[in-house]
Amino acid sequence: ELTDPVMKARHFSWIRNGFRVQLTDDNEALNDIKRLVDETKESQVLSAYKLLSPVEKADLWRYVRIYLDGGIYSDIDIGARPETTDFFLKQPFEKLNLIGIIENSQYDKLWGFK
């Protein structure tokens, strides 16, 4: 549960701007890793995951979750504004598999991959 009022406000800014927010715990993250293994038959992912530090596990989980379900990722300390929603609605997601934004760039450092 978020207790810091600033983090809580940033968290709810995504919801207020129309995004669905997914927070997770270690057990749910492990279940997502197992789901990836089930879908891809890449069992070494689970073995590698178990060897990672907590920070590295969180990093891998983020990529796995986006791979499995799509969507966007943002750190909890970043808030959303109406222009964030407008920005994402204007992107040609059907033509891109990945879009990256360098934090605090005001969207001037955008890159995408097909």
C-alpha cells in the first residue's frame, strides 16, 4: 500500500488520466515469470530469475509483464498529466512493438522499434 502522499498522488494521476495501474508483490511477479515460461517454454528464464537481486527481479518483471499483456511502464515516482494520455493516444502502436521515452525529456527523446 502506498503511504507517501506524493507517491499516492502520482499513482492516482495515472488512474485519473484513464490508465489502468498494476502494482505487484514478489509472489505475483513470480507467477508472471512462470506464466512467461508456460507460454514460451523458455524454462531458463525462471532459473535466471531466481539468481537475480531484488532490483534485477523487478526490472525483469516489468519487461515480462509488458511482453505478456502489453501496455506501458512508468516508475511509481512519475505522474501522468492529460498531455501524457494525448501523447500515447497519438502513437502508432499497431506499427511498433516498443516505445521508449527518456525520463524528464518532455518527450523529445522518443524512440520506437518494430
